[in-house]
Amino acid sequence: MAKFDVDLFVIGGGSGGVRAARIAAGYGAKVMVAEEYRMGGTCVIRGCVPKKLFVLGSHVRHEIADAAGFGWTIPEVTFDWPTLVANKDKEIARLEGIYAANVEKSGARIAKTRAVLEDAHTLRLMTGEKVTAKYILIATGGAPNHGREIPGIEHVISSNEAFHLTELPKRIVIQGGGYIALEFAGIFAGFGSDVTVVYRGDNVLRGFDEDVRKHVRAEMEKQGITIITGCTIEKVDRHGNEFTTHLSSGSSIASEKVMFAIGRHPNVANLGLEKAGVAINPANGGIAVDEWSKTSVDNIYAIGDVTHRLNLTPVAIREGHAFADTVFGKRPDQVDHATIPTAVFSQPEVGTVGLTEAQARAQVSHVDIYKADFRPIKATMSGRDTRVLMKLVVDGTTDRVLGCHIVGDTAAEIIQAVAIAVKMKATKADFDATIALHPTAAEELVTMRTPTARYVRQAAE
């Protein structure tokens, strides 16, 4: 029988890889993790965590503006961008240390270097060391993708660089209409930047419910964010510390920064995948895997953003845990990728779970829509011109709640709890039987009694 240096070698020290390593080590496996940059991966180092910290910081501006309606007189305030960045860096370093410590406490070894596949069981580290492994898990994540080459692309920043700017730009142009673009638009606008969003589609947040898309755009525009759709950036010229962004419409915009947030690509390059025989999914460019996260090679698995299935940190963590349970715990577990809650920390915030109205109407014959669009209680005192959207998508035949969509403050916090009900196949009658918690925005979810729309799909002739 072949002898290996380790039972499991994990390439990538992000959330998914770390979870897999810790659980596998807990089952008694000898585990090694290679991370060439910083432990914690995209989420902790340059993604959801620093982004959420920036979002929270930018909310303060709104809170100060709202305070007058509640009787507060606040003297003129100042904001210091370098202090925000420095404090964020301190917190990220703390979390990185926790990630590394937890891996080592589990008994796994960390190699702070790049690892490349030599064959299906052998890895070469950039330190010169070679390691053989019975099983290999690829969890290298993804990276920002600038898309096609345009003149001046070298002047463009991504979300990675946005976390480390030395000063807050007075004006910024952001290309993209997805969650990363909108989150940074809200961040920069909240801190006082003049923000223009440029997106090639007809409206932002492609793939989300149409009512959500319309509501988010309207609310962002109320805040002074300019959103230009049906348009792309064709060229970026530099003039000292300023830039001129030329649009496909023929117009141009001056700014101090230009940011692209038009998508991400899986980190599959230069890993030696070809040598090991690991196949790429031609449909999305990620590593091809089956329902067990197994690649085309029996002993090699892949999880998280590198597979380009659902690029969400909790999904990667769940996949990593399921892999370790299956392979080392002898407890076969497949991840259910249906009904996964999603949040967009835009301003206003979005929380969604389950089917959109369009998806439901395509999948079931009878669809009932319940929708509430209202002014939150806080705005009645603060005077802020803002509205909350609550929407339930219901199967008109079975009464099952197929989807829930919320736009407004703490939408993500609310949708996490609602996701449990949707996952459990709760019915609209279950929602109706739940006593409202008053006064809250969330009570609308259990007090909407009359459908705002009903759809019956015509049978094909």
C-alpha cells in the first residue's frame, strides 16, 4: 500500500479550506494547509469582513443626518479615512491570527507558501519541499476580473485595492451592477464621495427579483448616486491624479478613482491542474466537480469559489465541512445548494431567499404575490425619504412560501431567520398564524393577507 506524507493536503487557507482542514484533523487525519498570501482568504482579508466594516462606518453619516428629527443637535463632525483603514487593518490582522491559530490547534500544519500539483498525489511547494497526499482539496477561491482589455485599464482599481486607498476619493466611477459594485457605491457615497455607477445591463442586480432591482436603484438614486445603465466604459485617460472615463454612449466623467466590479474568476491558473488531470468546467471556467465536490480525479476535491458554483463564503464553509465528513468522518454528506439566503450590503440593504417572482412563474402553475412597500417608522421622525420593500412569493396551489425578498435596514438579519421557514417548506398560512412583533418592519411578513398579484400559467397547446 502506498504511503503518503499526509492524509489531506489543502491548497488555500480561506474559509472553506480552513473548515475542511479542521474537521478532517478532528477525525484524526494528518493535514497540511498551504496558503501563499494570508490566512482567511477572500472573505476575511479582502472581502465580506472588511467590506462590512466599511459599510458600518459609512452608515454613521446617515445616523447623524437622522438624529435631528429625534431632537439631537450634533456639532459639525469630521471623518478621517486613514483612521478607518488603519483600524480595519488591525481587525483583519486579529482575525487572520485567529484563523491560523485555530488550524494549528486542530493539529493541522500550515505552510505559508504556494503549492502546485505535480501529479494526482504530489505537490511541490515554492520552498522546494515536495509533499505527497492521499487526498487533495483545492480551495483557492477567486479574484476580481476586469473583463476585456480597454485603453487605460492599468489605471483601474478593483475591490482589492479599494480597501487600501490612502485617501477617500472626492469622485469615483464604478463599473458594474452586481453586489460588489453596489456595496462600494454605498460605502463611498456614505463617506461623502460623489459616485457614478456604470452598468451594461438594463438595471442593476441582474438575477435578483425585479421589484428588488427597481427598489434598490430608486433608493440609491435618492441618495445622490448616479446610475447609468445600458452603457460600458470604453477608455480611461489619466491626467496627473485625476482620470477621465469615456463611456460607450460618447459621454465622459471626471474622477479621482475608477473601479471595476464586473465579476470574479476562479483561481485555477498555474496550479498544475493539467498535470494531475483535473478538468475545468467549460460552462463557468471553474474546476468541474460532482455533487460530492469531487473533481475528475478520484482523490482530488474542490470547494468554494474555485468551482464557480455559488460564490458565497458560507457555501464554501458548508462544502468544506461536508467534504471532511464524507471522506474522513465516514458520514456521507452532500450540500443542498437550493434555498440559500443571500444578502447585498448595499444601501439600502437586500436580503433574499428562494425563488424570484419570475422563477416561480416559470416553475409552478399558480403563483401568488404578497408585497408591501412602506415608510419605516424611523423615517417618520427623521424625515428621510426612504421606503422598505417586503415581498413573498407563494405557490398558489400548495400555499408554500417559495421566496422572500426584503429591501431595507437589517434586511440580512431578517432574512436569516426567514430562510429557516422557507427551508422547512413553511406555508403562507404558517406565516399568517404567526403573531406579529410590533412595531417592526418585519411584522409585515406575517400581516400581508391579500395578494397584490395572482398568476396562472396557461397550459401549452
